[in-house]
Amino acid sequence: MAIDFTYPSDVEDARLLARKFFEETVRPRMEGTRRDGGEDYWSAVKGLREVAKEQGLWCPHMPEEWGGMGLGITAVAAMSAEAVKFPNGPYIINCQAPDEGNMHTLLHFGTDQQKEKWLRPLIEGTMRSCFSMTEPDTAGSDPTQIQTQAVEDGDDWVINGHKWFTSGAHGAKFAIVIARTDPDAEIAQARNSAFIVPTDSPGFNMVRDIRTMGGGGGHAEIRYEDVRVPKENMLGERGGGHKLGQVRLGPARLAHCMRWIGQIEQALEMLIERAQKRYAHGSLLSEKQGIQWMMSESAIDLYASKLMVLHCAYKIENGMDFRAEVSMAKHYVANTLWKVTDRALQVHGALGYSNDSPLAQMLISARWSRIADGSDEVHLMRIADMVMRSYNETGSVNHATGDLPL
């Protein structure tokens, strides 16, 4: 039987290398530092980034010739699941959103000049970026409705529009902006193009940091007011903004799932530890059936999540169609993160609801996962469409449900 769920040696080596680094180097250095952005905290993070770079644990998702580790998406998944168990873990190894997705985008769509100017500093860790697509007045799940416009004027494009939830804009040197260039194109998906916009451009106006359930999370509202960029700053082909966004978001959705799995595992472990130590009403919580069911259901959901992510990674690495699988994984893993974190918080009681435990903030972040990179409902709609298409074209739903030999 050809099915083998053990990691190849290179993937397992990468996973163990990441685990060793975070357990033996990151954990001791971060213990005792404040997680609220204090000077000691960010000084520790900065130092650990240098250590990660020196030890070769840097940009696992980028090719070796560009200064990365040259790993496939399965190995990146394994490393991400280890990194996310620590605050700013992905950032320490320079594999964090939105820079990770922007690196992939520049690598696949950028010109040689764009790569040298924008990609190389991202990989070196000397520059940060953001992705500016979502708008307050149009549905974020339907980028064909984007109203931000880019108009040709001599050797420049002039951009006007209103964006928000441009995550990571504070401190970023440039934004990848999706704007409408061809409003009359017959195909709606061909109306938008992508542009590299330096954040110090005149007319790039940061309105505010949007306050969310979790406080200030770096989600900026931006107005583009007669922002001029040279024509060579178009990223990819004209009218290719929608395609670029989808190419970027496919692997990015899986990258989120990779990180979420690490958080799910962490929440379940916290649930089990608490239940085995907390005594109430004549027995430990772990001896009560209701708590055991929480453990069991969480374990089942985590197991299914891992299988989905591994299969998606396999399909991506082998150049196979992965659209249905990634939508399923994104929906399922995001909801598993929400459910398992909520169960862990419930078992911790008042402690879980307080900020003395990380679970309260974990639950707030988990709620965001069901909206980011496509809401639950959008993914369900697309899955249904792909299942119907598979049945209508082949008489079977198998192609849209993993294309497995079952």
C-alpha cells in the first residue's frame, strides 16, 4: 500500500530542528519578558531573529538561492506548527503573515528588478510589507467589486481609493495594492491589477489603526489620494490582480491552517493539564464524563485537521488541483481552532476568561480565523460549487472530495 504518513527525513529534520530551537533557545530567552510590547520583549525577539538566521532557521518557505531554507510546503507546515506555539514564533524565523504571502507573490510574479528591490530585503528581514485589498464599502469576499482605481497618466499610474484591514501597514515599507485598471473588461476577474506602492508615497494616508475585539492589531485603514507609482511598479500582468490574489491566498490559507494546528494542539494540551490537576465536586475534572467528551471531540477534530492539512500540502507539492481541499481545510481547521480553544477556556473557568491565562486572547484570535482569507460561508459556497461541478462533469463527487482511491 503506497500511503505513508511518516515525514520524509528532510521534513522530519526540519521539524525537529525547529522544535529544538524554540524549546532550548527561544523559551529560556522569552521567559520573564512582558508580552505587551515592552522594550525587553522586542529586544529579545530581535536577538532571537539574529540567532535563527545564524543557525539557518530562516525563511523556510523561500528558495536557498534567495537566502531561505528551500523547503517544500509540508516541511514549512511542520515548522510552522512548532513555531506558532510561541509568541511571535513565525516572525522569529521570518515566516509570518502578511510578509510570507508577499514573498511568494513577488517570487512568482515580480520582475528581476522588483525582486531585487522589494523581495530581497523582505527575505533578509530588513523590510516589512503589507497587502492592501479589502475595502470598507465592498464585500471583502468578492474582490471583483473593488472600487479603488488606478488610472494611467504618462509614465505613471495614479491610484485613488479607500482600503482597510491592511494588516501590517504600520512599519511596512510597501504595500501590494489591488486596484481597478479596466472597469469595462467583460470578465469581472480581469478588471483589477496589482501594484507595489511604497508607504512613503505622497497621498498614502494612514487614517487609523482599527480597533478590533483584540484591541489594536495593526489593521490599518488607508486612503489612497492621487498616489503616483511608475508603470514598472505594476506587479504581474495588467488585469491579473484577481489571479494574483487567488494564487497568493491559496497557499496562504494553508499556511494559516498550519499555524492554527499548532495552536489547537496547545489549547488541547492546556485543557488536559488543567483537567488532571483541578479537583471539584468529589473528583478531578478529568474523571468527569462531560470533560472527557471535550477531550475526545477535540482530539478527533485535531486528527482530522492534521490529515486535511497534510493532504493539501501533498497536492500542492505535486502540482495537483487543491482548490476544494484548501477550502475544506480552511473552514474545518478554523472552526476546530475556535471550538477547541473555547473548550479549553471553559475547563479553566475564571482563569481562562482572565488575561492571567493566554486562552482569552487565543479565543479572540480564533474568532478572526473564521473570517480571514474567506469567511466560512464563502468557502462552503465554493465547496458546494466544486462538488456539483465534479458530479455534473464526471458523475462522481470524488474529484472534489480529495480525489482519493476510496
